[in-house]
Amino acid sequence: MPKARAYAAAGATTPLAPETILRRDTTDRDVRIDILFCGVCHSDIHQARNEWSTMIATTYPCVPGHEIIGRVTEVGSGVTQHKVGDLVGVGCLVDSDHDCPSCRADLEQFCPNSVFTYNAPDRHLGGVTYGGYSEQIVVDERFVLRVPGNLDPAGAAPLLCAGITTYSPMRHWGVGPGKKVGVVGLGGLGHMGVKFGDALGAHVVVFTTSSAKVEDALRLGADEVVLSTDAAAMGRHAGTFDFILDAVSAEHDLNAYIRLLGLDGNLTMVGAPEKPLPVGIFGLLFGRHSLSGSLIGGIAETQEMLDFCGEKGITADVEVIAIQQINEAYERMLRSDVKYRFSIDMASIRA
């Protein structure tokens, strides 16, 4: 079994540091990938620091990373979808049971036996899976995605999580021309929501608490920007939205946005606040409004999203860092000091 250099957390309170891990030999269905870039997701911090212990306890050492772009270096004898030299991506999933109703519906993200890219039971080597903060990875070809060659690999990496997390609910709820769409929060997820809403032809309104983000929101494709602290501005939009994407993970007032929905309007949560948020039921009853959540997307939809990004020239706004800067990057993310995602140049791990 080949050894690979990686960066790992040895415990909940220790910084990430160099580690040597094992990657499996390729089976007939596997693709070996040299990782070029890996995006940094806020969930990497949660898992590295065991902050989701009640839901997904972290097994150490933990090698995070599920926004992976790389080149194929080896394929198994039965692989038909990829060849050596291809530019490919790996997102949040690396396996499923392939036969449950969710898998048959191309919704592998809801498979009860799905395998996450890291910190999930490894069916091949035992222990847990290791993610993209590494020089290479081996993945079943069914979970390896084609990346359009016109996309910058560093900016394409966050599409494998932040991209599909925002694209999937927009497609599900029919975002397109003639629709008025709101995006709450302009961060790693929200900025992708703005780009997709604009590219899908909708009228996009960004809600933010910061006047400093107005110019950036317009640059990213928003048609309007509303300060959510301005009650009069919020009131002028009451009852007019077809769809609102809420990308805020801090505590905030959902009812203020439910009031903005038009008839049959939907508010979808992709942010994950730690504490429950109160919802006034009458705000849902009048107008037949709905409140829902969304979790990444299946493999087919993720490929659709990447192809759409290739057609429209969409990537995430990224700051490229070396792997040796990862601990500093975590602290900066916690201060919202990044526009809008970090992307690790994995050549740095080989230096």
C-alpha cells in the first residue's frame, strides 16, 4: 500500500501537522489521483476540533478535505469513465451502497450507508477515510467527477462542496428567469449562491448586515443589496420572493426572511446554526410558505453543476495558500477574514 504525505489533526486541541498515511492499492474500479488543490471548508474545522461530537465524533488522526481537484495517475482494469492525465474532482462522498432508493434516484448524499471523504469508516483499509489535505487519494470511479479544462483548478476546488451545496437547492426549487431570489449572507456559500442565481437568470437580492459588502455583492452578480438591519428596506420587499437561500450559520431571525416570501415561496437553509432557531408558524401558513434544508447533491447533479460552471466560466473566489498555512487559515476563517474560500496548493506538501 503506497504511503502519502498529509496534514492531520492528532487531537481536538492540537494544530494540524505533517503526517504519513496509507492509501490503498487500486482495485479494478479505482482511480488514483495526485491532488493539485484542496478547498478549505468550515466543516473541516468542526471535524478537526471534534465540534460535531454528538453527531459525527472525530477519529484521530483526522485528515480533512473534501473539495479536491487533481490529475489521474492510475486507473483500475475496469475503469471506463476516466483515464490517466484527466483533470478530475472528488467531493464530500467516496462511496455508498449503490442500491438503496436514494442511490437509485441519484441522491447518494441521502444514502444511509454513504461514505464521507474523511472521518468515515474505511471499507478497504479499516479505520477511517482520509481526505484531501494529502498528496494523493484513491477513489471508486463512480465518485470521481470530470472537471472542465477551462476552469482554474484552484477556484474549481470549492465547487465540490460550496458549489454543489448552493447549486442543488436552486435547481430543486426552479430558480431561473423571471424568479426573484434572495441570498442571505455573503460568505463562502453565499457568494456561490449569488453567482449561480445570476447565471441561472434570476433577479438576485443579497441580504447582509455589513454595508462594506455591498460593492462585492454587486460585483459577484447581485442586482440589489439590502441591509438586513434596515427595517424599512426589508419591508419594501415583503411578500415578493420566490426563493431565498439562507447561508448563515450564526443565530439570526428566520421570520424576517419568511415574511419576504411570496405565494408558495421557499426558504432553504444551507447554513447550519448551532442552536435551534424559532419559527412563527403563522408566517408559513399565510402564503403557503415552506422552510427546508439542503445537503450537497448527488454525483450526477454535481457533474451537472461542474459542466454548468464550465459553460458559464464560474469558479469560487479563492485565496491560494500553502498547506503549511492551514492553521493560520483556520483562525482567519473563524474571523471571516477570507474572500471567499481558501484553496490549498498541494504542491506545497511536496516541497
